[in-house]
Amino acid sequence: MANETPKGGRFLVNGEPTDNRLALASKGALRAVFKAHGKMAHSAYPELGDSAIHKLVRVMDRLLALELPETEGVGPSTLNIGLIQGGHAPNVIADTAESQVLVRLVGDSAPIRAAILEAAAGLADVDFTLEIPFVRLRSIAGLPTMIAKFTTDIPKLSNWGEPLLLGPGSIHVAHTPHEKLAKRELLEAVEVYIKVAKQLLASSDIRAHGTFIQENS
């Protein structure tokens, strides 16, 4: 892992797309996999089977009705049902069904975990397969700011120095066929990075340590 081989920098700049604005916080992520089990049967005789899909749909409906926490200045947690699969055919009662859900965290995950387990109780098994915590980040005078509603690798790079989240491009086109980065945005980022480096190096605590910025590309 990269966190086991830090380069000795005092700061880490994560270059995720923030439209060249400095992120004051980044939402975390909690991924959950739901697996429901039932009994296969001919759909003309549903009393002979037990639909795993019907169980899973009930769980997903409960999840969509959850009141998720909100943090002032950051916004609410959000939930996305990203994948659903299961069954064999429209005329067959499904004996298995699975879904994957991702929650964007704005604080402690414990209450959300508890709510998810309660929603699935008696209907589906739950496996929490990923958790990246919500993080707050420093500001720098004179730089425009934003709140990153997405998640980054920053919590996984704790040994690389104090993190900053700042980069060219828009997250709105990420993971789409239209993902791109304009040359203008890249050149603007160079100027912003220089400004950040100068301000950090000019601060008294940095001069005292004689450290440098480690940029993550």
C-alpha cells in the first residue's frame, strides 16, 4: 500500500477534480451488499415458493425511506442503490437476489449501519464491504472553496502529510462517457498549485520544519 511508503512530505495535494477550488471537506463512503434467499417455484404457484427478489425489494424500499443525517455546512448523507440482480425468469419464483448500496457519509457511520441492519432484518443478509470516513480539510486564504460530495483516497494516505483536496476538472463528468479535462483548466491548476505551495512554505510552522509539499497525481 502507498501509505506504507510515504515520501516524507508535510503536505499532500490530492488532485481530484474540484474545478480548481480548495475542498473544505470530503464526504465518506459506506458500501453495503445485500443478499436475500428464498425458494424457487413456478410463478403460477407462488405459495410453493419464497421470492428472494420480493424480500430484497422490501429492504430497498425501507432504505429509500431512511432519514439520513445532515451536517451543517456540508449537507446531507445520500444513498444510492447502484446494482440489483437475481432471479432466473419472469415465470420463476426467484431463490436468490443481491443488491449493492452506497451511502455518502457526512459523519459517523454507526447510526447508518444500525439503520441498514434494521431495514434488512429478517429479509436479507448484509455485508459492509467498504468504509471511507468523512473528512474535514484546511482552508487557505484567498482560494475559492467547495465541499466535495465525493470520496477520495485521502483517508488512506494518512502517512503522507496533511491533506489538501484541489484539482482541475469537474466531478460532474467523472465516470461518464464525457469525462474530460481542458488544457485551460490544467494550466490554471499549475498556477493554483504554485500559489498554494508559496503560502504553505511562507507560514512559520513550515519554515521551522523545513518540509515540502508532496503532490499526488
